[in-house]
Amino acid sequence: LRILLLNGPNLNMLGIREPATYGAATLQHIVDALQQQATAAGVTLQTLQSNAEHVLIDAIQQSYQQQDFIIINPGAFTHTSVALRDALLSVAIPFIEVHLSNIHARESFRHHSYLSDIAKGVICGLGAKGYHFALDAAVSYLQTHNQ
Ligand code: DQA
């Protein structure tokens, strides 16, 4: 089972960036912990962070028939990107949307997501644990749907 973790713009700044909102852990720390969880669960986890919308879109397109599930924190592209939505619809790979912060408790422009209605699930407001919950849910989903 192959899972792709995508992180969008400014998530490379975790640890430095608004720690009261996003936590003190760096993205590297989070990804290392997720790799351990993936290994323990017997799944392959590929990860990519990019500040560029087209790089995320290319990664989604390249996932066609190569990845079984996507976990994505699209950062601010959540609230702007019809193109990311279309890329996810194109490959028809099930995905979970993750946000560290509770986007519904923040500015109104963060309340809408272009991805949530086509996601298998959405996790927000639980900090880095949200990624772990998403990985756990992805593995369960694949175990029930892939054989
Ligand atoms: C975020 C929430 C977005 O609104 C914001 O633009 C981010 C991070 C989160 O993880 O809480 O960059 O996706």
C-alpha cells in the first residue's frame, strides 16, 4: 500500500511560523514520526512539501496508478485552488485533507475549502496529531477497500 503525503506553501516553516497557531514541531520532525508509523503499519509513505502550486499538481498527476491514497495539507491553497481540486478529481485517488489549526475558528476566508467536499475526510485543529490520525485512517481505508 502506497500513501503520498503532500504539504503545501509555508509548511516548510513549521517550528518557526506562528507556533501558537501551528505548534513547535518542524515538518521534518512530523515527517520522521509519520515514516515510523508507516513502517509499523507496513505501508510505503512518500512525502513532498512545495510552495509551488504547479509542483503539487504535478505530484498529484504523477500519482495516477502509482499511489493508493493521498494525505494533503494544502496550506493556503486550500482556500484558493480550483486547480488542486481538479488535479485530485483527475486522478480519482482517495484523500484526506489535514490542517494543523482549526480553520473554522479563524478568519472567515479560511472557512471555505475547495477540497473538503471531495475528500474522504477532513481533520483540522488537532495539530500534528492530525497527520497521524489521517495516516491511521488511510491505512484502515485501504485495508477494507484494496482486497
Ligand atoms: C493550514 C491552514 C491554512 O489556512 C493556512 O493557510 C496554512 C496552514 C493549517 O495547517 O492549519 O498554511 O492549512
